[in-house]
Amino acid sequence: MGDNSFWCDYGIISIFLLSVLILTLIYFFKSKSLDTFIPQHVVITGGSSGLGLCVAKEILKTHSNCKITLIARNLEKLKQAKKMTGASSDNVYIQSLDVSRENAINVDKTIRSLDPDVLICCAGTSEAKLFEDHSLKDFTDLMDLNFYGTLLPIKAVVQNMKKLKRGRIAVVSSVAGQLGVFGFSAYSSSKFALNGLCQVLSSELRPHGIGVTISFPPDMDTPGYQEEMKRDKPWECHEISKTAGLLMPEPIAEKLWRDILAGNYLSVTGMDAWASSMIASGWNPQTNFCSMVIEIILSPIFKLVAWGHLRYFEYIVTKGITRRNKNN
């Protein structure tokens, strides 16, 4: 009995010491911390509404003297957005610009001339259809705006940020950029591509003092979401969306701005989006020590959560097939 108790105590102490050693090594070999960052000029694409506009409002709360330029295609919506910020003309500027690939030359020229030290890419749109109902144009259109509409502004600012050895770049993806959701084959493809881009950018730019942040928000109550809901989305898309609920954009914007300033790679808000990000983290740069430790400890639980969600999604898809067969 005594020997068993000794070996039990010895095992517990050994596991504890080994855990402390591992966490210590992880801490000392974590990503390089970035210097404290005070923004001077923030450019926000997709800034006329939704998350982009909410981020602008959040910036003005914390950095009232920071210059902000809102970019979107519709000039009238930009003028309304500027009024909604409540800021003076000395703080918030607007620029009508289509950031998609077909306008690449103008995008590069305009963004370079603005010369921001923070670039936040929120421009994007979505389309939900069965894969066979998606045209090739659907894929190219979504890639042109969601991917190239992010890539082109970043290309325009990186060179000067590297020269100054300071800056922040933020990209808004989606939970559908981590998980292939039914009906979103074109949209998910364009959003998944953003994470690959941001992983490379973080690797290349962090040593130059430039932080790269990517956000994976779930469904948000924004004008863009309301427009999406007016379209003829597959029944399965509505049912799967219910599992994560609908979030307001303000807390997501608040968290995103904090993560941008801190230079954190990952920015998520809400339990479902957070769990999804932990499940899909893979090779994401680990720039937040606490999140990394939580991920290591809880990874088996996250895997179980993912398995449960996927099984439920399969049930919805099977039910959808039955519904279609009845309707046909």
C-alpha cells in the first residue's frame, strides 16, 4: 500500500514538473512581442457599414486624434457613414474606391497615396448556393472581391511599413473561412485563402515590427447580412447558421481593435467562433501566450466539439435531401 502511494505521488509530481518545464520552454520560445503601438492613420476598406464602420467608431473612442479614412464603392453611403461616426472632418475622411481585382491599378495608386500605418480590410460579400448551382463567375467574383480585394490594399502598404519598421494589417475572414459550410463553396474558398495569406504575411512581417491580425467572425447583424438573408439561400444554410446565433458587430469590432494594437494574430468573439478558431488553429502563428496554453490543454475537448458539430451538420444535410425529394 505504501509503495503504491509513493509511486502515485511521484507520478503526480513528475507530471506537474514536466508541465511546468514545457510551459516555461513555450513561453521563452513564443513569438517576438511587438512594441507598443500608437496609430496615426487607419484606412478601413468596406468602411461604409457593418463591421468596418463599427471599428471606425471604436477607434475614435480609444484614439480620438487618430486619422481615419473609410473606403467603399458607394460615395453616398460613405457620406452617411462619416456622419454616423460623429467625428469632425479633421478626423474622418472618405474615399470612393472599388478594391476588387478589375480595379487593381487604381487600388494600388490610391492606397499608396494614403500611406496608412494601419490597414483594416473588411470589404467582402457572400453567396450561398448548392455547388452545382454556382457558376464559374460566382467563384471568380467572390475571389476577386474577398481575396484580391484584400490582397491589393495590403500590397500597396507593405513596402512603406517595412521601411518604417512599424504598422498593423488586419483582415476580416469568417467562420466559413475555417469550416467548409454547406452552400458556401465559393465563399468559403475565398475566405480560406485569406488565412493562408495572413500566415505568410505574419511570418514575413512580424520581424519588421508589423503585426498581422485575422478575424473570424460568425454571422453578424449588419446591412450585408440583411441583404444576404433576402436572397434564396438553401434551407440547410439557415439551419446550420442557427447553431452559432447572430452577434452584434460592436463587441467584435472592440475585440478586433484591441488585437490589432496588441499585434495578436487571431481575433475572435463569441464562444462558438472561439471554439471554431481553436479547433482550426493548426499552423496559425501563436502570438498570444495564454491562448496557446489553453489550446494545448483543451485540444482533446475541442476535437470532440468539432465531431459533434459535424455530425449535427450531416443530420441537417440528410434532412435537407429528404425535403428536396418531397418538394420535387
